[in-house]
Amino acid sequence: MNKIKISDWAIRAGKTFAQAFLGVLIPELVSMLGSGFPDLTAVQIIMAPALSAALAAGISAVWNICLEKKNSGSNQIKGQ
């Protein structure tokens, strides 16, 4: 693996993390402001979207790595 591909995967995973984090955090904050969750701490409010976003980013990174390996493997066979 070269540095360019790893940074490309990292950028994609980072973007996926940000999108998933905001996609989970914003509705959670809206529902909290509407009905209120007085027993939840700020850490609990942030951890749920962070865990969801980390899972989405991890899946995105693994998917992109697998696709890249598959594509590079098929290119090597064609080049021989």
C-alpha cells in the first residue's frame, strides 16, 4: 500500500464520519430540545452519534480498501 491510497481512504473515512456524526447528532439535539432528556449527560449525548459515525466511517474505509485491492488485482492480471 502506498501513502497516496491510504490518505485517500482516510479522507473518505473522515468525510463519512463527519456526515454520519452530524446526521445522528442534529436529530438527537432537535428531539432533546423538543421533549428534553434531563438525565442524559453531555458526554452521553455526544457519544451515541460519535459511535454511529465511527462505525459508518470504518465500514466506508474497509469498503474502499477492498474495492481498491480488487481493482488493483484485476489490473495486474490484465497487464501480464
